[in-house]
Amino acid sequence: MALDFLKNRIMLMMSERDKAINRADELQDTVQRATELITKLETDKRDMENRLELADRDLDKLHEWKEEMQEEKNELEVEVEKLRRENDSLQSAIDTFEVAFEYKDKEIEELQITIDEFNQEMDELAS
């Protein structure tokens, strides 16, 4: 009876040992999957950090480009203002010349009338 008890006890302990081995194997598989997942996540994290760094560089370049474009815009606005003032000055000069031409045209007309009258008088005197 003691022998049967010991046999049963050994069988029970072997069964428990097998269960413990199976549980250890399951835990080992779980640890392996977790390790693989951690490795994948670390790789994904590095990839995301690299992409973020590239995006930051691109963003910095865009900011620099925007600042350059703003400077160019400001310079162009100054040039446009200079051209507007120059255009206004030229338009004023054109207006002044138009008035002068109108005055000269009137003088020419008056001189032409005077010449015509003088020629008429000369023709009358010659006749």
C-alpha cells in the first residue's frame, strides 16, 4: 500500500512536472513572441523617428523657402513702388509735353494764318 501510494504520488508529481514543462514551454513561446514584437516595435519606432527627422528637415527647408520668398516679395513690392513713382513722373512729363505741343500747335496755326495773310498781301501788292 505504501508502494501504491508512492507510485501514485510519483505519477502525480510526473503529471505536475509535465504540466509545468508545458506551461514553461507556453511561457517561453509567449516570451519569444513578446521579444519579436518588441524588436518589431523598436524597428518601427526607429523608422518613425527617421521619418520624423526627415519631415522636420523638410519643414525647416519649407520655412527657409518661405522666408526667402517673403524677402523676394518685399523686394518686388519696393521695385513695383519705384516703377509706379517713375510711371507717375513719366505720365506727368507726358502731360506737360502734351500741353506744350498743344500750345506750339496753336502758335503754328497762328503763324500759318499770319503767313497766309502776308502772302495774300504780297499777292495783292504784286497785282
